[in-house]
Amino acid sequence: MLGLKLLTDPRWANIAETNLEEILTDHAWCEQKAAINAINLIADNCEHQDLVDELTLIALEEMEHFKQVVNIIKERGYTLGRGRKDDYVGQLMKFCKKDGSRNNAFIERLLFAAMIEARSCERFKTLSQNIKDVELAQFYHDLMVSEATHYTTFLNFARKYTIDVDVDKRWKEWLAFEGELIKNFGKKEAIHG
């Protein structure tokens, strides 16, 4: 469904489960960053009312997920740690084409967002199917269902608003790049780690 070239090794969920406080903290900040990304896309492209409407809903949903994760952290007696650098996202950002028109930059940002959403959804599925913690397994299943359409929302806006980018061709390049990139991750207690 997601078109990802390489699925997460289920053993990553066992790594994540060794330090739930860490994975939950990382997850909370991923949700916050996703909300900020949607807000930034709105601010930079407010002439597209349908994008404003849809990404406002996504930003609100991401912040609701942030709140849910923070509540789980509190309920379990953990502490929400500080935000941290996400090397996976940093590498994706480097893959974004920086040259070209304003429209090209807009399309790249949408594809960047779609890629992160696709991988995050896949990671939620992996957690839901492989961790022993029944409560968290259900939480991650529900989250996966809730967020399953986010990546297609960004991808569809890229297709709608492109001027001269072949979005389907560029998306295949994103998928190929990410398929190689993800081989370096899946070794620590982080959503993209």
C-alpha cells in the first residue's frame, strides 16, 4: 500500500520495547514536528484554500497525537525528554532538490512530508504487530489507521499543484532513495531510528 521498498525488520520493535520511555519521547516529538511541518506548508502556500483546510486538520490531528503520547508517558511515570535530532529526517531533507522554482520547492516539501508519513505509518504498524505491551500495541494500531491517509494527502497535493515536475517519476526517486537510506536505521529506540 505505502510503496516502500524495504519494510522494517520486526525485531526493531523488540529494540524499541527495551526502552519505552525513549521511544515514546521520540514519538511525541515526531508528532509535534509533523504538526509544525503542516503549519509551515500552510504558511508558505496559503493561496491554496483546499491545502489550508486539509493541512489544518492534519496539524490538529498531529498535535492530538502528541497529547496522547504525552499522556501515556505521564500515566506510566515516565518523563517527556527533550526533543532530539532525527538523522533519518535530516537525510531526507538533504535529498530534497534545492534548485528550481518556488513551485519545485513546494512539490519537494510535499514529497518530503509524504515520505516521512509513509515510513511513520509503516513503523506504527510494525510496533502494533510486534510489541508485547497490549495497550501500546492497540494504541499503535489505532494510530496507524488514523494516519494511514496522510502520505497520500501530501502526494495528491503534489500531483495537483505541480507545474513542471513529473510527480510520479520524482516519487519513485524518493522511494528508491528512502529504500537505501532506511537500511542504515532500525537499530535504536526511535520511530525512525
